Amino acid sequence: MSGCGFPAPGAEIFQFDAVATFAIGGLTFNISKVTILLFLVSLLIIGFFTYAFRAPKLVPRGAQNVGEMGYLFIRDGIAREAMGKEGDRFVPFLFTFFFMIWMLNFMGIVPGAQIPVTSIFAIPVAFALIVYLTWVPLGIYRQGFIPFFKNMMFPPGVPKAMYLLLAPIEFISNIIVRPFTHSVRLFANMFAGHLLIASFSVATFYLISASVIGILGSVASFAVTVALTGFEVLIQALQAYIFTLLAAVYISGALHAEH
Amino acid sequence: MADSAWSIVSRIAAGLLLYTGLGWLLSQWVGHGPALMATGAIVGLALSYYLVFTSLNRQETSGRKADGEVRVP
């Protein structure tokens, strides 16, 4: 659509040129802004929590206090909520996911970075695959191969004849659709949020002109940008929480058969 | 629980995908155009709803029993 010539941001704002390229054993690696941010966030999280727990005190202060609050939130709010006492073993796993995803999302509103790293589809897919490759083997290990699939595919309280029709649905919904929705939920939320902020930021500059309507339009767009940024802060934490909570629920389902 | 909300989505998606696909395969074989595919979609949706309702019913019943409430038949 060519009309007013509004340069609406599209999928190209999620594509970055490689700043360095190298090959190891026939595989080509591209280092782009996204890769750099990924490593930077990893280092930041490792650095912060190493610093927070470098010399733990009985009465926590400062960074240790923040670190313990994060730990207790994951343990009591997510792991124990989904799995009970047994969830304590999975706290490090869930803790890493929550803070990694939260900070990667947060990069969307950090000046200079300004890209939620999780809006690059490969990254949520990789995270969802790690969760998937955790709960499926765990379920097979804990329940046994046949009982794991039997518990998954044959929900109780259904007439026997219906199983022929329903078991394939349960199989597909758990084994195929579940990892897909797990990754798409995070990706789509961050992608859409970033696109919205980008659109209104562009509109702020595009609409500005020396007329009443121009100033009004520009100011309104700017106000919406600010409001959306605030909203995005909430969504970033919420999506990290939902991803981690669902990972905990999937692991919980693998540990015990659902009744 | 958050999972029961998301499991509704994935069950409906799975049921639709599976039975629409089966309907399409059947129409390729028998040759009734899109009629069988549409039938498959409706059947899949119905089965998904059935699955969602039974599993939610079961969760609610077991939840009430856990709370010590007596269920009126």
C-alpha cells in the first residue's frame, strides 16, 4: 500500500547484519547484535548472582537480599507451587530460565540494545526444546516408557470406545503442539510488543510538522510510546514467569501421572 | 492452574489439526472435495471440546474432594 508514505516498521527491524563471521568444521557462525546481547545478558546474570552470593551472610543485605528474593520467588512461587517439595531439585533449572528470559526480554527497552532478544524466533525455540528434552526423558525415566505414554494418552473418566478417537488428540497436543505453543507464546508476545513500540516511535517523528494537527499527532504518538513501554515492562516479566511456570508444570506432569 | 487454560488451547489445536488432516487425506482418496475436510474439522473440534470438558470436570471433582467437600449427586 503506497499512499501517505508512512515508513511502517516491518519484519526487517528484527534482522541484523553479521558483524563477524567465522567457520568451524564447515559450520558458519554469524555474530550479530542479537548474539552479542545473548552473551552479554548471560555474563550479566552470572556476574550479578556470583557477586550477590560471593560471601553470603546470615542476615542478607544489598545484592544478596535481591538474589535471595529471586531464589525464594522461584522456589515458593513456581517450583513448589507446581511440584511440591520435590520441586526444590528443579529450582536451579527454573531460576536460570526465569532470569535469562526476563533479562533477554528487558533488552527491548534498554537504550542502545532496543531489541527483545526473545523476539528472534530461534531463541524461544531453543529454550522450549531444552524444556521439552527435559520433561519427556524424565517422564519416561520416572514412569517407564509404556506407562508414560499410556498416562498421557488415556485420560480416565472416558468411555473405552472413545479412546480410539481421543488418544491421538492427546498425543499430538502433548508431544507436538505443546513445545510449539510454549515457544510461540513467548516469541509472539515479544515480537508484537516490539513492533508496536517501534511503530509509535516512528509515528512520533513522522507526524511532526509545524501545524496543530502535526504537533498533536506527534505528541499523542509519543505518549502512546511511553505508555506502551511501561506496559512492556510488565509483559516482559509476565512472559518470563509464564514460560518458567509452564516448564515447571510440564516437569511436574512428567514426575507424576495426572489423575 | 495456568496449565488447564493452556491445555485447552493445545487440545483444540491438536484435535482440529488431526481430524482436518484425516478428512483431507480421506477426500484425496475418496474424492469428495472439501466436504470431508470440513466434516473432519467439525468432528475434530467436537472431540477436542469433549476432551476439554471431561478433563476439567475431573479436575474440579478431585479438587472438591481434596477440599473435603461432599459432592451432591
